[in-house]
Amino acid sequence: MREIFYEESSHIQNEKKAKTIFIVFTVLAAISFIMMIFWFFMIGFVKVEDLKKGNIVVNIIYLFVPSLMFLGLGILSMNFRSKFYVDYDYTFVTGSVRFSKIIRNVKRKNICNFNVEAIEKVGKVDSETFNMYLKMPGIKKKPLTLNVYPSNEDFFYMVVNTDKGKELFILDCKEEFIATVLRYSNRGILEKDYK
């Protein structure tokens, strides 16, 4: 049997803005780490006699809390910076679908893999069926695009039963990707009001 491979990507529409945000968070993280190191070295200049004069707990808080705050801000900035500069890949390989995110066009991270049998429903975003799924309790909405407007004609959704529960993926792909998935799955997964 011949293996079918089809892949699409959702690229950031405003890449310049994403790069700017990435750089701002990187600079903020660097400044935070430098300030943490600077404050930590300042502790070495404090005399033990001066610490004994006041409340020891207050002195320890004064010395170590700023270092921990700068460390926390640096770590948060490093984690946040990648959330704004992400592309997504949607891949179909004979009976299975894979979603990945690409951070800064450098690092690929797998989001999930599943067989087409796990797909419960497919259709266009903002349809009646989509809105019904949004209102369901316990369903996890996972947008797999950073774009506000679709790159093609429409955003599509895919409801999948995963080991984490029912997940609602929002995709910025061509209709051809959805047609490829439908060709190798149960036709009943297509929403009834699909146009």
C-alpha cells in the first residue's frame, strides 16, 4: 500500500511584530538575570555585624527576595518569549494526523498524534456545530494558529478524542487538508451544516 503524506503550515501573518515581542522578552530576561547576579554579589559586601544589629529574618528577606524575584522574572520572560513567535504544522500520514509547533523557525515540538478514528467531528469555525462544541463542558479548546484572520478562506476545527479527553483543535489550513483527512476516515465526522 502506498503511503500518503500531506503537510500544511500556519505561518504567522505579522512576523515582524512576533520578532519584536521575542526580542523584548529576551532583553527583559537578560536584564533580569544580570540584576539577579548583581544583587547576589551585593550580598557579599554586607557585613555580618550589620546583619546582627537588626531583625535577622528581615535582613535575610532583604538580601535574598530581590534575587529570587529577578530570577523568577527572567525565567518567566524566557518562557513567554516563545509563545508569540510560533508557526504550526498539520501533517497527515496514511491514517494518522500530527500537529506540531515550530518555535522561531528553529525548534519543532510535537503537540499530539492521533489516528483518524479518534476524530469525532470536522468543520468550519463559527458554524452551529462548532458553537455547540464550544459550549460543551469539559472540552479543551486548542487554537493551533496565532493568526486572527485565516490565511486561506476559513478556519477549520477538528474535535478529537485523545487520552487527555475531548479536544477542539482550531486550524488555519486549506480545505485540501480537511479533504485528505476525510478521504481516509469515516464520512460521518463532517459536520452536517458544512458548506
